[in-house]
Amino acid sequence: MVTFPPNMTATKYSGYFWDVFEQQLYSLKPSGELRKMLCRWNYFMDGKYSSNGVQGYQISVNSVSKFYTLNELRKLKLKDSIVPYKR
């Protein structure tokens, strides 16, 4: 069983967890380690160039690159979740 700190909540993408108090995204590695991700600016949203950019995280879901914005993550609330463990 994996136990997370009480301030972590699961995101809609498996393997990614949001620290609600620290406002930081973490990825869960196969070894069970939580690794802090780097926040980046994205100037291309919905195929359009934005001069001010949007802050967020570049993640990979089933080998497809996605951009998870800070606005989406900040809406997450604390809740318990179960992480499936595969051997």
C-alpha cells in the first residue's frame, strides 16, 4: 500500500498528484517515488498564440503530451483516492 501525505490529492490523470497546500504537481514513478514537476509557460493554447502565456505542467498520458494548467489544478479539492498497485 502507498501512503501519501495528507495534503495530496489525485488528478484526473493517473500517476499525477497535486499538493493542495504547496500548489505543486508531482508524478508517481514506478518505484513509488513522488517526483516534483517543473512548472512551465505555454504560449500556444487551443492552437492559438497567446502573448501572455498560460502557466502549467507538461505531462504525458498514454504517450500523448498534454498541458495541465494551474487554473485547472487549483480547482482540485482534497479527497482520498486509491492507487492501483501492479507487480
